[in-house]
Amino acid sequence: MTDQRERVREAYDDLAETHFAERSEEPAEASLLDEVRDRIAAGARVLDAGCGQGTPVASGLTPIHDVIGLDFSIEQLGLAADVVPRADLVRGDMTDLGFDDDAFEAVCAYHSIIHVPVPDHAAVIGEFARVLRPGGVLLLSSGGTDWAGSHPDWLDSGVEMAWSFPDPEETREMIVDAGFDVLDWWIVTDRLGHDEDGEVLDPDDPDAYEGGDPVGKPFFLAERR
Ligand SMILES: C[S@@+](CC[C@H](N)C(=O)[O-])C[C@H]1O[C@@H](n2cnc3c(N)ncnc32)[C@H](O)[C@@H]1O
């Protein structure tokens, strides 16, 4: 595991409760799950990659679908076990998924690839393509601007957190190159996001959000060819 991934895993272990308390319920994120629901059958297997505390993906899909939540932070998985007891939870790394080819009908990855170093993003998206059956659906969020960096005291937790993402066009190209057709994409407000210079926003500073999130996060909907 690279240094950044190890640091991110340890950081989520240290600030899981704080992140959960600050994680906002963005209505757009929850409603985008309808795009997945509309394309898969009841009972279909869905991977929530970087599931964190289990919201909004695993919690939103488990009533009808067979959701496997994957995360490398044991503390995040502990929260998810309380929030979505019906989901299967697995400890693992998105860059090297321990699942068979064609194992899932859908993969959702909300705000997780943004922590993986950019040189590994293509490998992560390639893993999502591998574990999806042809015709399967990917719903993935990435970064709204080309940026890599860290915050030494994210969410006033005393814990350093790191991010790394390319601009949305580069992410779209990686998705296509991995074997997907991009069906649609949207920009969604991220209250725990970054401004146009990559600076981490303060979720308690209303001025940071005046007029809405200055950048937002792109969410891509794609179908495995
Ligand atoms: C910002 S949280 C998002 C959690 C949840 N998906 C949500 O929307 O709130 C990012 C999650 O991705 C996980 N994560 C980051 N990199 C990962 C990797 N390489 N493999 C597995 N999990 C990873 C972190 O542990 C963390 O739980």
C-alpha cells in the first residue's frame, strides 16, 4: 500500500466518528441512486466501494438489493455495521478487489476514489470494470478540479487527511478507457469539499457556501460495455 493510502486509512480510523457527524445528507446524492435502481433488478448484487459509514449508498440500496460494502478502514466498517446491519461488509482496498470477474450488477463509489493517488485511479476504475458484468452500472464521484493535497486538521479533528484527483474530463476519459459508456454526469454539492484552488472548505463557515458549493463533485453514471 502506498504511503498516501496508508495515511488515509489510518486517518479514517482516527476520525470516523467526526466524519460521520459532519457528513451531510445531500438530497442529490440520494436521488442519484434511482439511476442505479432503475437499471438493475431487485436482489441484484451491488458493491459500495469505499462505503465508509454505510450512508447514503448501502443504506439506500439494502432494502431491495444485495449490497456488499467495502472499505479499508476498520472504524468506518464498524460504523457501517451499526447503520446497515443487513449489508455484507468487507475490509479491502479498491485498487485490488478480492472479487471474481463479473460479480456485480452495479458499483457505487461515493467520495472514495478522491483519496486514492491519481496514478492509481485508472487501476481502481479498471477493477470496477472487471468485477461488473457487461451491462452493469457504475456510479462514481470524483474531484471537481485537478488537485492533490492534504489538510492538517480536517474537520477540527486533529487528524491530517489527504486527497488526490484529476479534473472531471480526465476522470471521464479513464472511465471510457476502462470499458464503459458514460451515460450521464452531474455536479453535486459537497459540503466537505474543496474550493476552486483545492482549499478544503470549512463546513461550519456559511460564507464558504454562499451561492452554493463553488466547485462541487462530478458524479458519473456509466454502463459496462
Ligand atoms: C469520504 S469517505 C466516503 C464514505 C461514503 N461513501 C460516503 O459517501 O460518505 C471515503 C471512504 O473511502 C475509504 N477509502 C479511501 N480509499 C480507499 C481504498 N483505497 N480502498 C478502500 N476504501 C478506501 C475511506 O476509508 C473512507 O471510508
